[in-house]
Amino acid sequence: MTYFAFLLRKSGPELLERAVEAARGLDPAMQDEIARLVLQLAGDDEPQIASSDDERDAIARSKAAAARGEFATDEQVRAVWAKHGL
């Protein structure tokens, strides 16, 4: 049993409802942090990572390029590694 589950059993759902209601009054970034913490305590192993619009667009472009079979050549990869001292 996770610590979160233990607290729910001990305190009952009323405390959780109070906490959720209190969190609703916080700014969205803080709400996200609280949600990540609750999910982690509840045993959700999936990381909850917020991506920006630019990051989501970059991921979509990368997936589309991969679907078309467009990949960097070995020479291009070596050039990037050399640029960053790897």
C-alpha cells in the first residue's frame, strides 16, 4: 500500500476533496505540480511531463520525418557530436 493510499484510508475522502478544492484556487502551474505529486504517490509510474506548443510541434515534425524515412546520415550525426564535444 502506498503512503497516499494509507492517508486516504486514515483520513477518508473528505480530506482529499478539501485538498482538491483548495488546489483549484491555485495557479495552473501549481495545480500541475500537485497533480504530478498525487499521481506519483498513488503509484502512477508514467511520468507526467508538460510540453510546450513548440516542443509538441517539433515532436510532430520528427515523427512525420521518420514516417517518410528521413533520418540523419552517419556523417550528420558525427558532425553534431563533434560540435558538442562528444
